[in-house]
Amino acid sequence: MRVALIHPLIKRTGEGDRNRLDSITLTQIPQEKSERAVPSLKQKSRFNAERLFKGILLLFSLLILLIVLAIFFELIRSSSLSLKTFGFSFVTGRVWDPVKEIYGALPFIYGTVVSSLIAMAISIPVSLGVALFLTEWAPLWMRTIVSFLVELLAAIPSVIYGLWGIFVMIPFLRTNVAPFLQETFGFLPLFDGPFYGVSLLSAGLILSIMVLPTITAVSREVFLAVPQELREAVLALGGTRWESIRLAVLKMSRSGIIGAVVLGLGRALGETMAVTMVIGNRPEIVASLFSPGYSLASVIANEFSEATTPLYLSALAECGLILLAVTFVVNGLARLLVRKKSA
Amino acid sequence: MNKALKILAFAGLSMATVLCQGCGDTIKLNGAGATFPYPLYSKWFSEYHKLRPNVQINYQSIGSGGGIQQIKAKTVDFGASDAPLTTEEEKSMPGEVLQIPTTAGSVAVVYNLSGVPSGLKLTQNVLADLFLGKIKKWNDPRIAAVNPGVSLPDLPVAIVHRSDGSGTTYIFTDYLAKISEEFSKTVGRGKSVNWPMGIGGKGNEGVAGQVKQTPGALGYLEFAYAVQNKLPYVALQNKRGKFVDPSPETTTAALAALNKELQKDVRFSVTDAPGENSYPISGLTYLIVYKDQKDPKKGKILLEFLNWAMNDGQKLAPGLHYSPLSAELVQENAAKLGSIAVK
């Protein structure tokens, strides 16, 4: 679904000419052939087959629409009790108390957004750097190896990331990174308080590694799509390598980069398993990144199976609804941004 | 080509006959529910299958909430839950149900202090105040007072609790709510509660991992996990004032001390039991079956299995760190099973 949304953005970046060519060849060649080679009797059946094919494709596309609508409908239906009981205070409430049946999702929204923001802050520059290096500088042998490894990162199951986070990353953070951050930036509220390991910072770091392959792979494709002539044109005018990247590559790929980032952000917002394992699962809003937090996806995964009262289940369903809404808003914003930039 | 097809068909046919040996009289029972007794239940089902090869029992450990919902919807032959159904819940079922306690388990309080490899003791008040966040350091004089001669470090107490809804949390908070009025008022008892502080680990293994990794951690675990992870556990002060280690024996002792109450109502909470050797934090887990068994074949098998579980099945419990039921409770169950009507 997301891929389908993003794809047009990527295409628009500079592949326009090639696309037009493709579409011409695709539509014209079969027609020509059919006229020449196929007897008229068979032509009718071919026509029918084509209509059937088109019909099936249409059905598939409608199916996607249907699935999204069904998910939305079901989420609203199952969260109706919570929507009625808490109204808007569900989104602003800070207390999540299943015993007293008071539910407020603000700490989860906060944890989801903050951990995703940390992830993006780290992974965007790194991913774009890797993608640029791979397309502009790297020798061919390195290109294949690094691309392969980046794609491999995307294939690692999230539970493995979570375990790696608990047993490798967190001990490393505790002994090396956290003391350094505390000593140097301890005056900032961001790095205040004791570091127990599981925290918003750990969740953000794990996520940054998890979204890195997505952003890298997509933006690499985008950079590759920039016509070589444009780079050469900048160089011919006396520009440096950096100027050719800035003026030709980056400028042409802007909307594609945003598409890549949105795709990565989508993964970060919805990631459940790895985040649950390292975020600390504490519904609290604290400025310090060292303190444990909680995310929307995690609370659903954690509490759904043992939630028995109708209101409890309904509140968890509303968390799902909010997560979907957050994803939609983020996607929508990015698309708006792209439209403005390309207009 | 034809030959290959024939061979394939033959192979398929012979495979089907092998797989379906005794298909005619194999009886399948389906159950779903609590994760806490799952290791014991799966042992029971496989042992029973060895005993009676034509009986196959499938169990999905989807959590108590799911178990209750599925038995209510009659999609399974029996449900399993750590928390017994309340009278209200019982009434909402489509038919009269029996709640049969099958085994008991205890919750161990585990810690991570490098200087104290074992033998830490805690009184009721100190335990409650630790989990209320009122005692913040390990070298607090109140902890030292119960542990003379133990050198306690100047470390913050890092509380670790379950982040997912669980029967273990229910038993533990039920105990804390009994021994501390403040805990009962501010936190309360439940499968998920709003903890005043601490870090949430997902599942018993999540808590065990977190405790293992965090110096100064204090958490609670199902007893079996404490043993498997070789984590030191606290000897807790029981109602009589004795300090008791968790074990199958001390848990069965707690059940025996509450015989009268359990005979009146098997749902009676067994935490904070009287008796010299009673370990104070333990709980029963229940199977939920309909009193009217509509399918005579299945009903008969279910009844036979339950009777087996009450006798031979109990002997398998200690090996898996569960506590066998007391003799009186077994008798009580047998009487109850006698009331099941198989039509």
C-alpha cells in the first residue's frame, strides 16, 4: 500500500523520458504484432482475454481500497466504546490504568513520535550519504557488496534486532555512550537522570538501523534515475563534484528523497517487536531520552492478549486507530510537501 | 509423463493412508487460554496421547483473556485462565460452567546484586515499599535491618515488572494489595497495572533478561523462569513471620493451609496464605468447561482426561516447577467432575 503511494513520487524525479519511452513500446508493439500476425478470428478472443486481464487487475486494485476501508471501519467499530467514554481526552490523557479503567494514550503517542524522530534524525543523513556514495563515487565492486549488505539489513527479522538491542547495543550504550553523553551534555534535560539501558534513546537507535536499508535503497534508485547528462552539464560549466551532486542530483531527486524518508518513517512508526524489547514500556512523558517510554504499537502487542473488559479492549483498539491516523497524517504531509516542491 | 503421474498419485495415496491410520476413531479436543500453565499442559497432552493414542488435544496458549472469549464463543472444548471467572462473568456465559483448578505456581521475587549471590530476605512492608518506589536505594536501613551481615551496595533499586498483561502480574499485585493498603489504593490488583515506577519487560523472559542485565534490579518472575535463568530469589516473610523460599513444596503448603476456603470457593485467592511453610505469593490456574457436554464422544474423553490430570497428571507438576494441588483440592475437583453431564 505504502509503496504504491510513494512510487509515483519516485518516478517523477527524472525518469520521465524513459517512462514515456517504455509506455510507448509497451502499448504499441503488441498492437502492431496482433494486426500483422494474428488471424482475425483469434483477434476477438484476444480482445476478450485483454478485457478479462484488465478486469482482474481492476479487481485487485479495488481489493486494496476495500482492505483499507475495512480496517478503518473495523477499528472505529471496535473502539467505539472507548471513543464514547473518553472522547478527545483519550488523546490528551496521560494516565493508563487498566485497574481503574482510565485510559489516556498521550504517552504512547509521545513515545512513538519521539523514537521515530530520533531514528529519522540519525538514519536520514547516514542513508543519504551511503546512497550518494554508492551512486557517485564507489567503485563497481564496492557498489555491489554494500548494496547487498544494505538489503540484507532489511531482511533481518525485527525480533532479532530486539535481541541484539538487549544483549549487544544496550550494554555498549550503558558502558560507553551514556556516560559520555551525561558528562558532556548532562546539563540538557535530554540526557538527564540515570540510564537503565532500555529507553527512548535505545528504541530510536534500533529503529534508525532498521529504517536505514529502506531509505538507502529507495534513494539510491532515485539518484540512479538522474540523467548522467545533468551531472556532466554542471561539470562542463566548471562545477565541482559537490556542485554537480547538489545542483543536479539532489535537486532533481528532492521529491524522491522525501518519498524514501516517508517510507522509512512509516516503518519506524509501526515497528512493534524490536521497540517493545528496548523501549522500557513505561507510559510516561519525560524529556530525558534516557528514561523509558512506550509506543502505540507496543502497548497493543503487550496488553491485547490479556485484556478482558470491553472498555480495555476498546481502548487498545483506539490505540490502533490513532497509530493508523498518525501514519496517514505523516504520509499526507509528505505528499503535500512533495506537491509544493515540484509545483 | 504418464508414468510419473501414476507414481505421484500412488505416493500421495499411500501417504494419505499412513497419515490417516485410525482416522475414524481419533478424537480431537481443542483448548485455548493461559500461557502460564502451558509447559505443564503440553506435557500433559503429550503424555495422555501416549497413553491413549486416539486422543489428541490441541492447546493454543493465546492468553487467559482469549481463552475466556473462545470458550464463551464455544469455539474450543475447554478454556484456560489464570484469573478465575467472576460471578458476573460466569453468568454471562451461554451455559453453566465449571472452573477446575489444575495446578498452582508461585511468583519469585528476583534481584541482581553482585555482592549478594543469594539469601536476601524481605519483610512484607519493605517489599511493598520497594514496589511503591518509596525505598530507592539498596543500602536503605530498612533492608539492612532484615539482612544483618549482608553488605548492601549504594545502588538505586531498579524495579522491573511485566509490560504485557499477565496472570503473574495479577498474582503479584494481588499479594501486594493484600499486605499494603497504600498499594491497594494507588495501584490495585490486575493483569496490567499502572506501576508507580520501573521498567517493563515483555514476558517472563523479558523481565529475566532485564534483571540479569541491570545491576541493582529487582523484579518478579514465575518461579520456573527464576530457576532456569539462575537468578537469585528473595526469601519472603509469610503471614506467620517466617522467611520462606519459593518452591513447589512451599506453594502446595500454602494451598493446604487454605483448604477450607478453597472448598467453599475454588476462586479464593491463595496469596498471603497462613501456615508455617507457606510461600506467600502463589496462585491457582483454572480450566473452564461447560457442565453440559453436548457432544457425548468429546465430553466423555474430556472428562476422562481431566480425571487423569487430577491424579497421574499432578505427579508431573514438580518436574516442571509447578506445584501439585493438595489432596483435598483434588478430591473437591473429582466431585465437581462427577457433576458433568455427558449427554
